Amino acid sequence: MFVLTHHFEKRRQQRGIVLDQARTFLEHADIETPARNGCSQLRLSRATAASIDRSGKLAKLTAIVANSAAITAYRNPEQRIGWRRVSGCGRHRRRKPRSGADANR
């Protein structure tokens, strides 16, 4: 279990993360990656998130922890659930640059 620091509580409230969600997230987080200054970044795998939370809100959370203390939590906008092609993402040919007299128009 993690100790929730004062900084964690302030950031959690500012970012609209409910205390029950934060505690559930910290209990079940199963992906740990290194972060700066000896800290670790915790996330939930898709399978774990689906088994715990049907709304998908827990899958988008990330927490930074160090020495069994939760330092901060935030919603990770880059965390995608599912896949979709981004509009205009390399699907169209690029125009050739103009040359000669047409370039001045």
C-alpha cells in the first residue's frame, strides 16, 4: 500500500480524480516503468482495467511513486483504449513544391 502525500492529494483534487478511484488504481496497478530521479510510473494494463472498471477511467490514470509514497497522479491523454487512424495521417499524397514562374503566385 502507498502513503498518499499532501502533494498527491492536492493534484488529485485539482485534476478531478476521486479518492476511491485513486486508491483502487494504486491497489491494482500492474505496469511499472522507471521515471526520473529514482521514481516509478504506475499504470494499469488494459485487461486489468477492463476487469475492474467498465467506464475506462482507471485505464487513463498514471501515478508517480517513490519509496512506497504516491507523489502525484494525472490523467494520461496519450493512453489510448483501442485504435483508430488519425485524420490525415499519411493517407494522402503530398503536393510537389512549385517551381519556376508558378512559385511566385
